Amino acid sequence: MGIPWIVFIMIIFLIGKSIYDFIQYKSFPSPIQMKEGHFSLEIFIALLIVYCITMVGYGLIYFVLSFQGIVLVEHGELREVTIWGSIVHSIYFSGVTLLTIGYGDLAPVGLGRVIAISEALIGYILPAAFVLKVVQISSRDSDK
């Protein structure tokens, strides 16, 4: 097992752990009572942190895989970029995939397609987890 796969496994573990901790965390403070519902600044900040960890983590996965021949193609053409350019492209692609924007200017090749699908799935699930967490805290507080 080469170093890129070890890095790949470590990044996947970090992303999974941060999402799991966000969903399982039980000691968020009570949400702020608003006119129409509830809002928790702490949960919102935790969600932003999870999004950032996921975006950078997947970006690093795309970057590491670019050394294995799994690359991002720009406008249907394979272009040579510097290492810094590759990092920027990888994190940019990760962001537009995670946030389900999908501009279409970059596209993954090979195994990168499966990885992009898993990242997009996480991008769909995180907002639902955020809403669920706020509802759970609100119902817990109303039971008191």
C-alpha cells in the first residue's frame, strides 16, 4: 500500500469522524428562540466546520489521486497544471461538488467519478442533519 492510499484512508476517516461527531454531539446549548422557530449558532458553526473539513478533505483526495493518473479534466481537455494549480483545482472542484453547484467546468475521470458522487451525497445529507439536530434540541428543551 503506497503513501497516497494511506493519506486517502486518513482523509476519509477524518471526514467520517467529523460528520459522525456532528450528528452524535449531544451537548449543544439550547437554540435561540425566535419568532417563527429556533436557531442555534453553535450548531450552525459546527455545520460550517464540517463542510470545510469535508471540502478540503475531498479536495486533498482529488489532489492525491491526481498523482495516480486520476485527474480532473477541464472543459473536456486534459491540461498540465502546476502542483499549486492542481491543489486549487482539486479544492475548487470539491467545493462545487459538495455544495451541489456543479458548474461543469471540471469533471473527474475514472475512480474520481465515484468519489465525486459520494461527496455530492454528503452535500445533500448535511443540511438534513442540521435541521434534524435543531429539531431534536428543540423537542428536548420543550420536554423539560
